[in-house]
Amino acid sequence: MSAAGRSRRAWGWHRLDDDWAARVVAAARVRPGELVLDIGAGEGALTAHLVRAGARVIAVELNAGRARVLRERFPGVTVVCADAAELRLPGRPFRVVASPPFSITAELLRLLLARDSKLTAADLVLQRAVVRKYVSGGAPARRFVPAAGLAIPRRAFRPRPQVDCAVLTLRRRH
């Protein structure tokens, strides 16, 4: 469903606390120079730590106001104001470290894991139940190894979501 078809509430934006954003990026072990997409970047909680890690960041944000804040705050970051579910992915290897809106999880995973995707790794902050589903046999693709990463309590977000979260890690099989 396009952005026009989603209500503001359905976007499901919850600001991740800076300490938790730092933990997510540290656990992802981003290397300097890596191309990293921050999908659902908000005002840059993860983006700030990705930049500090030396990543080449593409921040994707649907909300024009938040996209403007990202451009002002991170002049060296490419900011794309677009619906993540309809995003055109890079044609070269990339990874994702993101806290996307919960409402687009299935669409986003389909996009990232498409056969022609150059995704090498992903660390996605998702609803804990969704992470469990993918890790316990609902593996999204044979080309990736899914695992549960950090458990993130709802108190790590503003406003608090109604569910606890965890990081779904996907690593390309060699």
C-alpha cells in the first residue's frame, strides 16, 4: 500500500532512545565505508551512530518534515524521502540497519530479500513476535541465516509501542 493509503497512525513511528540506538549499531558491527540503508530513519537515532561508525548512509524517511531534519542534521548523508515499501534498492552490495514502521515489515522483507537484491546483511528492529516467527522456521529466504539479536523493551521508544521488540539479524550465506 502506498504512503497515500496509510494513515499517520499506521506509519507506526516510535523514536528509539539514543542509548538503544547505539547498542543496535554496535551489535551490527558496521565497518567504515560500508553502504548502509537506515529505513524509517525518523530524526536520525540510528543514522547518527551509523555515521560515527564510518558508514556511507542512505536514510530513508517517508515524512517530509523528518526528512528535512535529517538533511539539516547530517549533511553528508543521502536522504531519500520515499515510501520504504516502494524503495528502489542499490545495485551494489549494501546492508540495512533500521527501525522501520511495524506496518511495513512483511513488504520490506519481501523487497530486501528479493532474488535480485544485493543485500548482504540486515539488522532490523521489529516486533519481538515477528522476530521469533522468522527465527523459528519462518526463515524469509534460503540465502540468509536469520537470528534474534538484541531484545529491546518498549520503554526504549517514544511513544512506547504496545509490544516489545527485538533485532532480527539476517546474514547472507556464503
